[in-house]
Amino acid sequence: MFTLAEVASLNDIQPTYRILKPWWDVFMDYLAVVMLMVAIFAGTMQLTKDQVVCLPVLPAPVNSKAHATPGNADITTNIPKTESATDQDQDGRMTNEISFGASAVTPDIPLRATYPHADSTAPNQEAKKEKKDPTGRKTNLDFQQYVFINQMCYHLALPWYSKYFPYLALIHTIILMVSSNFWFKYPKTCSKVEHFVSILGKCFESPWTTKALSETACEDSEENKQRITGAQTLPKHVSTSSDEGSPSASTPMINKTGFKFSAEKPVIEVPSMTILDKKDGEQAKALFEKVRKFRAHVEDSDLIYKLYVVQTVIKTAKFIFILCYTANFVNAISFEHVCKPKVEHLTGYEVFECTHNMAYMLKKLLISYISIICVYGFICLYTLFWLFRIPLKEYSFEKVREESSFSDIPDVKNDFAFLLHMVDQYDQLYSKRFGVFLSEVSENKLREISLNHEWTFEKLRQHVSRNAQDKQELHLFMLSGVPDAVFDLTDLDVLKLELIPEAKLPAKISQMTNLQELHLCHCPAKVEQTAFSFLRDHLRCLHVKFTDVAEIPAWVYLLKNLRELYLIGNLNSENNKMIGLESLRELRHLKILHVKSNLTKVPSNITDVAPHLTKLVIHNDGTKLLVLNSLKKMMNVAELELQNCELERIPHAIFSLSNLQELDLKSNNIRTIEEIISFQHLKRLTCLKLWHNKIVTIPPSITHVKNLESLYFSNNKLESLPVAVFSLQKLRCLDVSYNNISMIPIEIGLLQNLQHLHITGNKVDVLPKQLFKCVKLRTLNLGQNCITSLPEKIGQLSQLTQLELKGNCLDRLPAQLGQCRLLKKSGLVVEDHLFDTLPLEVKEALNQDINIPFANGI
């Protein structure tokens, strides 16, 4: 047999779920427990005491003797168990008087009435005198027959409801209990409810909730009274305002929660409104993220709401069903019953009169059960009325927005809204505190406080470094915002902000008088008006890295004193039909524009800065640059770079740039450069970079570009160098590394101004003697070739500072390297074993900072 506690456990829920139990659910739970107790009590009484007692209905008397002595015709039914007397029947025989005790029953002996006899002994006569005359009517039934009849009539005469009422009541109650809490147990809703309750409890207890609500403009009068009462025992200098300064040693601080609730006496603590400790701040930030993810997950469906409605409808239908069929059986429970078991052949009687000893008790319990179920049903009807009276799948924080400073708390819907409506039935303070963690303003404020607490001036000063240009630089990466202490670094030259989505530049930036370069990497910074005025007048270089062109802050296009602008990101809008770059007309002093994107055409907006732009760099990601007509308008451009643009020929628009001095067409698909003759019209062109292409030959017409000083053809497919290249008398740098060149023409000696020669990664095996006539050579890279010997004339290159020979077939180095006075060991790239072949004096000279020439050579 199960216990009451085991059955009641069906109605148990986790204590934390109580906040989701409105008063009607709690009341119905108590009613369910009362119904359970009624059912178990009735069942226990029925199992232990329920029985039926039956007597046969005797036929009418047929003899006068029986009428003459009606009192002696009935059986004596109340005979003591331990008393026995011996009498003589009418035929002179003796018989024993039967006792109803369990040990004295003799089924084979018929039950008889005892009569006085004339021949009895004296003791028997005295006993008979003491004994009263028996009463009742003789039935001729023994004990076993009575037991049999009682059991037969219990099943035949009693209504079925009298026998099974306790079990039906128990089953109905268990169904109602399960229905009441099914939404807490169902797997698809249980996890959401558990997660919601967990988050809600943490939000309620979070110190940030107390701090945020204490800064609101409006407070309830009752809360103000409690705050005043609680603050009477605190020092007078304690303030609840968010504007108070750093806490002193005597200022009370809040460790966990701002408000502490007690069942005996509420104690209200006044929180310190300066900063949260690091642990509380991290927990609050984690709560914001949990609330955001939970909202996105729960607002997608209304399963919890539907399940609660369904279980309420089931309970209401169950109530109507129980009430309908139970009311009909109240009058069927009675004390007396007539039984006709059809066992006349076993007992000799056809009709029996029976009594049900539990009838009155069961009837009272049934009436009580009906009364309770009626109350339960009315509460179910009220619940249905509440469910459909207002739209529970929508929840508005309008009241919270009015009472607090967080006007951006959004309204919620679906299951999220329904859970908040349920919480409001428990205590509306939960929703008010929960709303703090739905506000972006609140989250940003928390981040700002935590950020400033963590990134102090001293810590930021430690992160300042010197860059390659010897400028003081600070790089902030993946922070929640820009710390206020940054703007106290007044001597900072370069500020890099990367992956800071909520970056704000306040008016304090005007203190940074040395700031001239700003980097915004995936950081759509917002600026105040005063800050913008400062940046407009002082900022000279701006780097903006973005994913979408919309991330470029609008104020960037208004920096009138900007000199350099670097844009890295996707400038094309949908389907590449247009470029989302806004007008650059206000950038009146822009000199350098660097665009790294996926352009299919040169942005027409660039023409806005054409009159004063001197350098244009376009780095594509492999997207083919098709339209370059806008380049013709860039008349003042001196440097042009078109890298990785999938160009197959030199664009004709370039030949119109009369002021062009340097052209870089790196990493394209250029195979032929027959158009190079057109460069003769570009009188100022001094540097031509056609590296990392697929050029096979250099046309002889290159000799017409007489002003070239630097020529880069590395990483192409050249097999030879034409003589025309060596007619460029002004050439100072020639780079033909990583081609298939097998021979250096002797005409190389004509390049008397050559300072840098790069032939690394070719197939050269012999160095012509004319090479060493280029006495101005400072860099000579001959690595990864097939050179077998280095001529002794290498010593003629007195200005040589870098010599690369690694990866050749050399077996020794000439001692004349010692004559290269400016060559140091750090500038000599060669295998160690070759370096060891040099004389000791040469090695010592190379190891010195300044080589001393040896007299008479070595």
C-alpha cells in the first residue's frame, strides 16, 4: 500500500518554481491534497471496516404453536462465546448450544433454541432459571452460511459506486495533480522554465539590479520610506545617488545584493553607487548575455502558453465530468438493502435484508468530495477567464519604463511574455528587476563602469608603445568600450581601436593635442559634437576597416583637414551594381587614398578629391577591375597602385596621368606589355613595378621610357634580359628575381648609376666581369642561382653593403671581399662553411663595425 507522502509527491514542484505559481494554482494544489486525503481516508476505512450484514426474510408462520409462542420461534442471536448448556430436545435427545466464537463454530450442528425440560437435573434447572428465555425466530442457518450470504450480498446488493468511490476519487485526484504541474514536467517546456527561473533569480539578486534601480528618477513612496528607515543607522555622508565619488573606508559597500529580504524583519541596505567589484561586474555582464540568448530562444514559440491552457481545459473538463456522474450516486448510498442472491438451494431462503455499516460515512465523505471539487472547478473557470481576458502572449514594460530611467526596455512576446505574466501574479518586483537586464542602456552603463574600473590610467600607460615611425601608439582590442582614462594620455600620437562595437569618443578627446592618427578596425565609433570638431581640425591620418560599407561612420566624410584615408572592406553593395561610398567632397586636403576592397570599377566618388589627391592605391581581393575611366580625371596623382585586380594588360587610362611618377601593377595577370611604349609620354615616371605577373619578354620599346630609375620584374616568366633595359642610364634599381634568366648580358656594365641589383632565384651560372663596373652597387642579391665562382673583381664594389650568395654552387669566397669596406657580416648572406674559407683577417674585418682597408690588397 502506498503512503500519503508518496501520492502527494505527484503534486510537488521545485521550490524555485513557486514564483510561477499564481494564487489559483496554489489554492488548487491545497484542494488537491485535501481531496487526496479524503480519498485515502475513505479507502482505508473501506478496506478495514466495510462490511454487509444480512438476515433472511422468513416466510409467514403456518402452525398455531408458532403463533402461540412467537417469542420462542426466533433464533437467539446473542449467545456468549464461552457459554454452553446441555438441553434435551423434544425427542428426548441432548444438544449443545452453539457459540458464535471463531473456535466454537460447528457448521454441521443446526442452530436451535433451548427449552426447559421436566427431567433435568437440579444444577441444570438452576442454570435455566438464571438464564432468560431466548427471543427471535429460528432460521436454521449456520455461521458459514451467514458469511457466504454476506459476501454474496456485498457484491450483488450494494451499488457499485459505494464500493469503488474511494478508488475513483483517488484516481481523479491524481489526474488533477498531474494536470496541474504537467507544464513543469514536460521535457520541451521544463528546460525553458528551469532556465527562466534560474536567470530570474540571479537577476533579482544581482547587485547591478539594485544599483540600476536606485538611479531611477521615480521611486515608489513605500520604497522611499523603507530607504529612509534603513538609512537612519548609516553615516550621513552615504548617498544613493549615482553621482557620488569613490567610496571611502567608512562608506558601506554592497557585496552581493542591494536589498535583503527577511521573513521576520525586512532590512534595506543602501548600496554604494560608485563601482561594482570585479566579480559582480562579470556576473552581471554574463547575465545580460544569458537574458539575450534566452529571449531569442523563448520568443520563437508559444508552447508553454498552449500547454498551460490545455492542462487548464483538461482540469475544467474533468471537474464537469466528476460533478455530473457523482451527483447522481449520492442518493444511491443507503444503509438498508434487499438482496436476492438466488442461492435458495444452498440456504433455503430467497430474500435477505442487509445493512451496510459504512453507508453514512461514505455518504458524508462523498458530499465533502463534491463540495471540494466544486470549489476546484470554479477556480478552473476563473483561470480560463484570466487566460483569455488579456493577450498573455504579449508583455509590456511600459510601467517599468515610466518608473525607471531605462526607456529602451523592449516589450516581449510568446512564451517569454507568458512567463512574465505568471511571475507578476507572484510579485511584480521580479519583472521590474528583470527588465533592467533587457535594457541596452543598462548594459552599456554596466560595461562603462566595469571598463573604467579595470582599465586605469596606469594600466593604459603600460600598453603604450613606440611604432616603426617612433610615435607613441596605443592599441585597444576587443573591449566593451573606450576607457575614459585613454583621453588622459595627452602625449599619444596614434590610437588604434579594434573590435570595439560600442566605441564612443567624448569631448575629452580634445585633450589629446598630439593625436594625429586614428585606426578604427570593425569599430563604428560615435563621436560627440565637441570631439568631432577636434578631430576635424587635428586628425591627419585615418584607417577604417569594416565588413560592410554602412559601418563607416558618417563623420569620416567630413574631416576637412584629413591627409590620409585608408579604407579596408567591402565597398560594393548588393550585386555590385553600385558602390556605397559616400561623397568625399568635404575632404579638401586629402592627399593619399588607400582602398582595399573587391571593386569592379574605380569609385566615381574619388573624382571629388581628384584635384588634390597625389596617391591612389587600390588593392582588390582578386575581383576583376573592369572600369577604370575615372582614372583619367586623377591628373595630379603621382603614385598609382592597382594590385590583385586581375588586369591582363596595362590600362590605357593610365597613360593620361601626366604627373604620374610611380606605377605599381603587382599581382595581376599581365602577359604582354607592348603598351609600354606609351609610357614615353609620362615624362615624370621614374618607377615601374610589374612584379608578380606572367610577363614572358620585355619589349625593346622600354628604352623610350628614359626617366626610369626603378624597374621591378620579379616573379614573372622572363628568360632573358633585352639590351634595351641597359640603355636606361638613370636606372638605379633593377629587380628581376625569381624568373628563368640564365645569363646576365655584358651590357649591364652600362648602368653606371645602378645601386641595387636583384637576380635571386634564376639560373645564372657565370657573372660577367662588366658587372663589377657598376661601382655604385650597394645591394647585390645573387642567391639561389648556379654560380660556381665569385670573381675577384668583387673587391671593386667599394660601396657594397649587402651581398647575397646563399644557394649557389660556390666552394670558396675570394679574399678580395675584404676590400668592400662597407660590407659587414650581417650584410653577407652565405653558408657558414663558405664564410670559414675566408682568411682570418678578412673575417675579422667583416666582423668589425667599420672595415679598415688592407694595404696593397690581399
